[in-house]
Amino acid sequence: MLRTSELYNQHLSELSNQDKLLISTINAHCYNKAQVDSYYREALLNSDVLIPDGIGVILAVRWLTGTKLKKIAGADLFFYEMARLQKMGGKCFFLGSRDDILNKIEERAAKEYPSVIIQTYSPPFKKEFEEEDVNAMIEAINQFQPDVLMVGMTAPKQEKWAYKNYDRLNVGHICCIGAVFDFYAGNVRRAPQWMINTGLEWAFRFIKEPKRLWKRYLIGNFVFLWYVLNEKIGIKHLK
């Protein structure tokens, strides 16, 4: 997958301001999930923009293909889009999370991006949405017609939802950014800049939430290495 997918390798300013784009991110955890969830894999590979969000993906791609990528976190995408909307006086719709978190996002954004018109929607907490749930979400989004739709329902749920309903959405950029909702609301602290710059953001998250993330990082990283090794062997067989 890391060999066949077109991972984004430009500055975010190169993204079109006008076109409708489905923008997803991929890290080692997402890669692992995509190996066992074919629809999630399809959603990632068919995104208009697939951003490398994770040092594991960066190093794996360099090893597999020799290509040097720059890590772009979901938070980087979020701040880029909000700054762009601030300049143009655009509209942003936040879909996902709880009402209290969405309220915090609105309060902070009103101070930092006063020219951005914001609307939010907290969908019901369910493993699978019913048709009436999806219709209500899409109706709220399309009535607002946002320049940017931020989707924060965690991976792979958010990417599959955005991919499945792409044609029904009257929006500009669709950004699947998951945990950024909690970061921006202040519910979860993001790693200090030096850890981000040195590729240790994952370690900071693990230290802060070991009970929730130990499988993802302690086991998941070894699973990721196994998948990447198999992909490397596959490349050699094709030569």
C-alpha cells in the first residue's frame, strides 16, 4: 500500500482552494487497520489527497522506495485550513465528537479565527450509523455549504463515512482529522514541538494514555514492521 498509493509530498499551500477534495491521513496504525479492512483501504487509496501523518510511514516509504517525505500531521492540516478560511472569510463545519468538545472548539476558534463562520454537529455515538442518522448529518452540512468540512469520528470510521458519502456532500475540502478535535479543544495535550520535530510525538501520546494506546504502539508498531517487510519482499519479487 505504501508503494502503490500516492502520498502527498508538497506543501499544504499547494492544495487547491476551489476544488472539492477528500483529504485523509495515514500513519502506522491506519496502515495496519487498512490491511484487515478492505473498505477502509479503498477509502484511503481513493482519497484525493493522502497525507503521511507519522514517522513510521515516513521511514517505511524511504526504505521501500527511496522517496523522502515530510510528515504532515492532522493538526498541521487543521491549522492550515483555518488560516486559509480566516483570510477568505470562509465557513467551516465540524462533524463529530461531543457537544462539550465542539463548544470549546467554537469558543477558541471565535478568538483565533474571528472571520471564520463555524457550525458544528455531534452525531449519535454508535458503532454503525443508521440511514436517518446519515441523512440528518448530510442535510445539516449541505444547508451550511462549508468551504471546509472537518470530520472527527476517529479512524477508520471517519474516512469510510466521508468516502461513502462524498458524492452527497456539498462542500469544499473534507478533512478527516480525528484526534485534532480533542487537541484543539484542550481536552488532550499535544506533544511539545521538540518531540514533534524529532518524530517522537507517538511516544508522548503513549506516555499520556498508556492504558488506551499500549496495543497500538507496543504491538501495533511490530505489526507495522511485519507488513512493511512483506511489502519490501513483494517489491523485490517484482524486479
